[in-house]
Amino acid sequence: MKIILTCIAAVCVLASAAEKSVAAIPGSPEQIIPVPMRIEMKEGVFSLPEADAPYYIKGETKDALADYMEQSGLELSPAGKASEADILISIGPKELKGAAIQGHADEAYLLEIAPRQIKVKAGTETGAFYAVQTLLQMTGNGQTRQLQCCRISDAPRFGYRGLHFDVSRHFRSKEFLMKQMDAMALVKLNRMHLHLTDGAGWRIEIEKYPRLTEFAAWRPYEKWTDWAADPVYCEYDDPDASGGYYTKDDIRKILEYARSRHIEVIPEIEMPGHSEEVMAAYPELSCSGEPYRNSDFCPGKEETFTFLENVLTEVMELFPSEYVHIGGDEASKSGWKTCPDCKRRMQEEGLEDVDELQSYLIHRIEEFVNSKGKKIIGWDEILQGGLAPNATVMSWRGPEGGIKALKSGHDVIMTPSEFCYLDYTQDAPFKEPESIGGYVPLAKTYSYEPAEKGLTEEEISHLLGVQCNLWSEYITQDSHAEYMYYPRAFAIAETGWSPAEKKDYAGFRERALALCDMLQEMGYRTFDLKTEYGDRKESLRPLEHLAKGCKVTYDIRYTDQYPAGGDSALTDGICGGWTYGDRKWQGFFSDADVTVDLGSVQPVHYVGATFMNVAGAWVHIPRKMEVYVSEDGVDFSHVGTVYQDISEKHNFIFFKQYSVICDLKARYVRIHAQRAARPGACLFLDELVVN
Ligand code: ACM
Ligand code: ZN
């Protein structure tokens, strides 16, 4: 009994020592995301009191910063004078003189933590706000009251650091947006791009066009996937109505919150495509004049311009942002070719094709927006048919559109889908929620470098910054959206803010783990980085087999869109990862018919290929795969047929190996994979394996 008691006492002593040492570890500047420009470590620790830590602000400031500081996790209250403050903030144009801070000075700050006081210096209130964000991270949202002494000089690399919210596919409350602004501010993201209109629902009150919010904002299906199978709208008071919109008052509240978090909200009003909901509510704006026939505005009709200008006028009156995003992506332009109004417009304006007709619309809208003292941003399709003179390009289909725009002197925001699309799954699809597909793990987002080699300094001066996008087709719940944003939003924040040479994935991942814990404590749901599975194991090391390095000939060739490594891809030993877009999977918009030459007659015991299935993307396993062999390359004999034994309609991503076991001799091995019966079905395989 005595021994047990002694042991318990010893455990208690050890436990309290452990608690003490944990509590005594001061908040360190080495945990901050985005990594600051310069950190100088100093001797000592500063201790904040548990509550009511006094702060004092010297210089020009609005009440918003003081309000923010008092409401924040730092538990601050105003001091009577500067000398009594634990945190002394000085704001003014001369405060950063001599501080040798490169980057965007209007967001720069200096943070000095000494044993007796914390000093913040900034040229602007925004800089001071970011110093407070750094303190919030160092203290774990105010939980850690001890801070390692240090001096941080910090400023962003890019002025535009954005996060995109698709509130059309699934509507989100204003409270959700405000909560995300807190997380954005914490990692110094400063632009919220609101995708307010799309086929799935119109989301902003426009007084001149009430049908947009009585009808186009509502649908009889809550989930986008159900709605997409039957894309209709309903009246707002229909018992099945699902959806919603922001009133002007809601928008004002969102904007007020954004202002206090130093975030600019950029509204997006889609045109000319992705506009099914407008065409259903106001069919006279479409080429056919009928609801449910066209997805695009008709640029031949003057009514289209009257509508767009009226809508934009109300939007611009509401949002103080210097930019309006006018969409411009993925217009089908299909009705334009035969529409008499569009044909007349093209003739009158001397436009060669429908691309130039789209460019005509964007030019006219740009002129209107510019006339109100604002600028347009458009997705990179606005390059088609000629770019409007003052437009900023948001490059999403890769960096190429952005590079082209930079080279012609235009401003650019980079958001290439391969790195920046957060709707793509971030881990192994078998353990993740249903998604649109793709594979963008944290490391991939982090690896993005927007200033491509070969650009001149002048060209790079037009690179405004970076953004991550979350399209929400598959994201019904707020918590799922947060799961998709964090921690990948931290990665784009660091790319947008920190000097490129300071980036380091291993260190970032450690910091991201800690920041995920902090966000979870603050009530956010984040992806569980600790249990990340990673890429498909087969893709991580080369596969050895008899046909590796052997010549392949194609009776039916792969598509140029997905060549992987070209003619050698199927015998290069490289297997694909979780997405057919990773340049390791070879794609066929047809059957696949492929022959490999082993170089000499050899014993053959196994012939196989793995196919990918992503039903939502028309990527299907084959109906069957035939295997043939030959010794001379002329006479082939049939070895076997492998039939599809799982439905290709399953709505999850899976991989299926088709293989035959045999015992024969051959020099040539041929497979013919027959694609699924669904129109548009394609095949993707990564390797033709022979053993
Ligand atoms: C886009 O993803 N369609 C901009
Ligand atoms: Zn038309």
C-alpha cells in the first residue's frame, strides 16, 4: 500500500512538473504563419497578465482597431497612458522609417517584444492590425501569456492575398462569412472573393430586378447534386424552396465586419455564361427568349447591357472595393452562332467570331465599370477575342493565361487550379468526403510559385498576388467548407505574404499542425493533417516489369489533352496518383488499342493494366479488355478477355486492375480496352504491365 501511495505521489510531482514546463514554454515567433520577413530572437520573456492587459494606441486610428483588440482573445483593455501599456502601438507615416522593410509598406509592421513592454510600430492601421494577428498566433489566441522576446520586421510580398467563396452552389450565411474573415485575418489574407451569381442560384438583392431573389435564388433541391440532375428554380415561398440571398442590409453588415478585419470583399457577377438562373427569371435576356434553353446572356440584345449595367450600378453602390469581378469563364456561346441578334451585332461591329463577340461584351462592361471609377477582374477566358484594355486577369486554367496577360502589361491574380482549387480532394479519396475529384494536398498548394521564371521585373510588377478558390458543388455543410479551406488557405497565405526564399514545406507543415489545433479550439473544423495518408502508394516509386522501357505502338492513340509521358508513358514504370490530371495517367476519348514490343520472344505469365474511374468526370473503367499476343507482330492470338465486374456508375473514385494470367511465349503483347457505353466516356490507364 505504501509503495503504491509513494508511486502516486511521484506521478503527481512529475505531472505537475510537466504541466509547469508546458505552461512555461513561451509563445514563439517561430510558429507564425505566414512566416515573417525577418525575426531576430532576443533574450527574455514578456508576461501578459491573464486578463485586462493594458494597451495604448498612439497616432491616427479609428475606433475599429481598439474595438477589435478588446474583443480579441488577447484580453486587452485600454491603458490611461503610453508608459502604463503592456502593448504600445504607434501608428504614423514616420514609424517605420529606417526599419529596412521591403514589400508592401501599407501593410508593414514592426513588433518588438522586450521583457518590459511589447511595442508595435506601423505606418498604417492595417500594419498594426497585422502585428496584433502575429501576437494572436504567438499566444495561441490569448491562451499562452508568456512570449519569447524578439523583434519582427514584416511586410507582404504581394498586395492581393485572396480566398474565394462560392455561395451560389450552396448558400452560406453572413455569419459563416464573418467567421471565415477572422481566420483569414489571422493568416493575413486580405481579399474575400464572393461568387454571388451562378446557375445554381442568384445570391444578392437587386432592387430593379426582384425576380432574381423571388425566384432565381431558390430551387426545389437542397443539394447541388440533386439539383444538377433536374436544374429548375422555384418561388421563394414554395414549401420545397432551398437557397437564399443576401439583402442589401446583410451585405452592409458583411462589409462592416470585413473593414474591421482589413479585408476587401470583391463581388462577382457572372457574365456572359453560368447564368441559367437569370435566363430562367428574365428569359428575354437570352438568345432564344425562352427560359431553360440558354445559359448565356445574349450580347446581341441591348436589353442585356441595360440589365447588366443596372445590376452593376447597384452592386458598385454597395461595395467599396476598387474591383468588380465580372466572371467571363466557360460561356458556352452556343446560342450566339445562330441568334439573329448576335449575328447582327457581329456584322455591325465587324466581329469575326463568337470569341470576339464575348470580348465585345466584356469591353463594353469594362467601359461602364471604369466610368464609375472602378476596375474589372475576369477569369482568364476574357483573353479570348481580345482583352479589355484595363482588365485584371484571374488565371485559373493554369498560369499560361496570366503569363500572357502579364506580358501584355495587364494586372494578374494567379489561381491555377492545379495548386489553388480547394474543391479538389486534399487526401486519398477513399478517406475523404465526396468531391469533384482532383488531388491538391497541402504540399501541392504550398509548392506554388507565382512569379514564373522568365518574367521581367516590369512584368512581375503587374502580378498582384494569389488566391485559392473553393467551388462548392459538393459542399453542402459549413463545416465541410471549413475542412476544405484549412489548412490549405494557410499555404496560399504564406505564398502571398512571405518572401519566396523563406518558404520551407517541412517547417510550414509543423506550423500548420499547430495552427490547425488553434483554429479547432476556436471552433473551426479543419482537415486532420496528423492522419494525412498522402498520394496513391503505387505512384510513389517506379514499377519494375518485363515491358518497362519497351516500345509501344498505338492502333488507337491517346488524346493530346492527357498524353502523360507520350508514347513511352505506358511502359515508363510510372504509375498514376489520385487524379487523372497528374500527368501520369494517359487518357483516351475512345477505346484504347496498344501494342508493346518486348524486343524478343520471351515467356509471358501476366498482362495487366489499371484503369481509373471518376464517374462525375466521365472517366470510366472499360467494359472489357481483350489481350492478344504474337511472336512476329503480324499474327496475333487471343489470350483472354477481362470483363468489368463493378459498376462504372459508382459515384466515387476507384481504380480497377484488368489482368490475365497465362503461360506462353511472345514478343508482342496487345490490349484493346473498350470504353464504357455512356456518351463521352473516356479511359485512363497508367501502365501496361507484362511479366
Ligand atoms: C472556373 O473554375 N470556372 C473559374
Ligand atoms: Zn443572341
